Amino acid sequence: MRSTRTLLILLSIIAAVVIAVFVLTVAGDDQPDTAQPPAQSGQPTTTVTPPTTPAAARPPTVDMFGNRLEVPIEEAGAVLPQIIEDRIEPTRSDFLTAAPARLQWQGIWDGAAVPVSGSDGPARIDAGVAAGFAHTPQGAALAAMDAIGRVYAAPAPVWREVVGERFYGGGDALVDRFARSRAETPGVARYVTVPEGVRIQPGYRDDLAVVQLAVRSKTGYAIATWPMVWVDGDWRVRVPDEIEDLWRPAAPTSSVIGFGDWKAR
């Protein structure tokens, strides 16, 4: 059944991931080789919000590549207090690749890895859906990887709410496509792992951030690209007119040079 097995990315993601082609599908022999703003144009939108539960209330665990995951009491995850002053300055040379302040990865529901930060969001988790990502490149990347993880890990009907609130476009057809993807890959959440690298493509603007996640594959790495749009005060995945484009194979690469290291330390 090797041909039917999939490896999902990022956010990996986003790692997230070696993702199931919305998170990135790498099938068959491309399975993992181990089980292992210009702010910028206005004021930041994320407010200081205290966590409702401890961020790491249970002993930590690891993803399939051995990356540390915190395990909150709530399966949907826990937010961190947001300190806006700690956001990356647009003048920094690594503005489009640097990780946000106090980044940690949490294992939610069946083990999907999603990132939370103490500077760029999410600021809240309501009924299993995260929101309140900063109007920054880091906020866009966090939102992309969070959407990937939740849409594959959350139980029904939460994952359907994630599709409705964290994606822009697609409608019922996108919900149906995700339902089929989840059904075709039992236990898909465990493939949503910490990515090997994260970057936002040059040309970032307040209304569009093109997020790229590098994840492991058997032949090296693969890069998944996620366009994020700022709509109604938050970042959302921009669904293409042709929904199947979300499931196209990620681009192979032999190096993650030029990507930022977003692993928790």
C-alpha cells in the first residue's frame, strides 16, 4: 500500500510538516526517511491577551522527527501573552525569515504541530479555531501553519469551522475536498510536523504574504507555497480558483539556505 501512503506538510505546515498535499502531499517513496511588516502601514492589530490555560500543562512530547512539542491541557492548544514591542522590526535584514518572539510548538488533538508565539499570535483560540495573528510577515506564516494543522487534526465539526474562518474562497467545494483528503489518510495529523525552514517571499505587502515552508522528504527537502491574504483583520489562506492546485506536489530542493530556523530552542 506504499502508493497510497502520504506525507503531509507544515507547517509540515507548518511542518507543519511533511503535509498531505494541502499541507503537502509527498506520496509513495517520498515518505519521511525516519519516524522521526512594513507595520506596517498601520498600527499592529494583535492585542495583549493572557493565555486561558498554561501553555505546557503536561509533559512535552516530540513530532515524528524528534522536534519538541508542548502539550497544553486543552487539546485545541493554548495562546501566550502577546508583547507587541517584541515583534521583528521591518528594518532588520532577516525581517522575512526571522521567527517571532517566544515561539513554541504545540501538539494539538492527535499530535499535529502548530506554532504559537508571544509576539505575533495567535491571540485567542475560540471553540478550537485560532485567530488574532499579527499584521506582520511572522503573523502570516503563523496563520498558514496553524490553518494547515487544524484543518487536518481537529475533530468534526471544528475542522469545518477552520475551513470557513481560516481560508478565503473555496466554499462547500473546499470543505468536500478536505473531507475526502482526511478520509483518504487516517491519522494524518501525525504528519503535520515542525518545518525545517520558513520564509516569506520578497514583495511582502500588507494585503498579501507568500509563505514558503521547507519540510523533509526522503530525497532532501520539499517546499510548499501558501499565499496569505489580510481579510477582515486577520490572515487567511487564499484559495485558488482551481481548488486542486492546493494539492499539487511541493517543489523538491536540496537545501534550505535562505529559510529561517523556526524550531523551538
